[in-house]
Amino acid sequence: MSDSQLLRGPIHAVHTELGAKFAPFGGWEMPVQYGGTVREHTAVRNAAGLFDVSHLGKAVVRGPGAAAFVNSALTNDLNRIRPGKAQYTLCCTETGGVIDDLIAYYVGDDEIFLVPNAANTPAVVAALRAGAPEGVTVTDLHREYAVFAVQGPKSAEVLAALGLPADMEYMAYADAEWNSVPVRVCRTGYTGEHGYELLPRWADAESLFRALLAEVIAAGGLPAGLGARDTLRTEMGYPLHGHELSPDISPVQARAGWAVGWKKPRFWGKAALEQEKSAGPRRILMGLKAIDRGVLRAGQTVLRGDDAVGATTSGTFSPSLEIGIALALLDTAAGLEPGAEVEVDVRGRRLRAEVVRPPFVTAHTS
């Protein structure tokens, strides 16, 4: 896709004003960093960071029995939550692959609001439309709402300074107003820190972003780009679709079985996933911590001796640990447990690494 074909979010001009460096991601031109990924990463871990992730999809399923329909389609069990709560879930194929991972907001029995990944939104919407019963509609709202993430130990202070609700349990949400601007506020995030994701209308995005940024900076934080978002989520072992989840990588392989309602009577891919779970997956997601100096990247072969035993799916330099880290799908037949030593082929050089169970750092989401 050429630069001229890339989509832009509602506050692209603000990112330019802030000196952002841009790169394509999921069909969108996105701010990767403003003043350095490590600085932005550290700001989130120690104070607060503000991300514009308006490229994320938005869709709504409405009509009689909308929640029951979504529950019969997506993996997680919506009966575990109630209106005012959100849930991480997966949209799978009948063979157990993952079309997308997304957040479902339980608005009511007749309305579920969804936030899929940017590039996968059309596929999720199409799959739900194809399966929807009469009277249930699935509407793509991709460019109707912006999404901002305020993440870090001081994130609650930032929201409170603007009079927005901050005192809520993890994965709860509230519909609020700021300066007569409606905004949905949810205690969610992709960094492992205490944080919130806010959904204002697309047309109201700039005024809210500027107000949030002022409070983030006052709290000692920074605007943060996709570079820091990636290092933060990799330290937590959070999956990125296309890397740790895909039509070829199942929730069982990706250790995302906790987001599957195994006791539900049905959901897309149930039979295939139950079979894989019972038999045991042929590969499983693990973490790698570099022992030798070097930065691990996605798509590198993992070796034990001369035998290939897996491949990295994501890799980066960890600003928190100051070493290279990676997520990798390792062959279960190799019997690699945490503490085992392997090597990673980094452009012909063998880099020693320790097998670990993610996350690499402690979560502070609660």
C-alpha cells in the first residue's frame, strides 16, 4: 500500500505538530514515536503515556438477542459479565484459527459494542453479518469514534483532573461527558499498567486529546507512539494479531485459552479447539530472554543444538530489563521448560537465550 493510500486518524495534524515520526500499520499512517521509544516506554511504566489508537476498529451488534448471538459466535463467555463491563474475546474460524482478537463491551442484552483490530475489522464485521439472525444488525463504525489510551501509574490522576470517571474495576466502563462531549471510558489497556481507553466521537477527538495531553505532561508523562506500545505489550507477553495469533495460530497454541468459554454450548471453532486442547497443541507460546547481547526479532529460528525447535513471533529490546526479549512458538515435542537454554539464529549468528513463561515484567492492571 502506498503512502497516499494509507488512512489517517482524526488528529493526524496534532501528531505532526508534536513532531511524530510516522509509519504504516494495518493500513493506517500511525505515529511510531515522538521523542524516542525508550523515553515513551519509561514514561508509561513510571508516570503516564497517551496513545492515539484511533485506527482500531469499532462496530456495534444490535437487535433482539444481540448478546446471545455474539456469545454464540465469539469464544469468551459473555454470561460472565454484565452491562457496564468489557471482555477480551476471540473471533475464530471453524478450524480454530483466529480471525481477530477484540474487546466486547456489554451495553445490554440487545447491544454489544466491539473494538477489533484495524486491518481485521472488515473480516469480523462480515463474519458476524453472515451469521446474524433476523432482526440483528452489525454496523461498522470504524471512523465514527476515536480511541485514546491513557496508561501508567498516574493515569487515574489524569482522568480525575478532567472530571472523567477513574474509580472503576478492571474491564469496567462508563459512559461520561467532558465539556459536553460524550466519551466512553474503559479500564482497559495493552501495556500491563493501570490505564484507561477512551472513545470520543471522531469529530470531538482533537479537543479531548489536547486536554488529556496537557494533564499527562503535568503528571510527568509523554505522548507515546506505536513503538512504545509494542515494547510495552511484548514485555507483558500480550499477543499481537498476525504474530502470536492468526488464522494459523490458535488460542490454545497462543496460551489464550483463558479467553475461551469452554463450557458454552457453542462458539465458532469450538469442536476444533476442544480437539486440539484434548490432544495437546503441537507448539506453544513461550518467552525468550537473551543471554548474549543482541536484539531478537520476529521470524527467527529457535535452535537446540542443530535442531530447529520453533520460531520467534515478536522480538524487541526491553527497556525495563535492558536485554533482548522475544515471544516464540516452540515445538511441544522438544519439551522445553522455563529455564532451558536455546539459541536464536540472528542473521547467521547464534544468540543464546533462556526460555521463560511470560510476562517478562510484573503487571499492574488491577
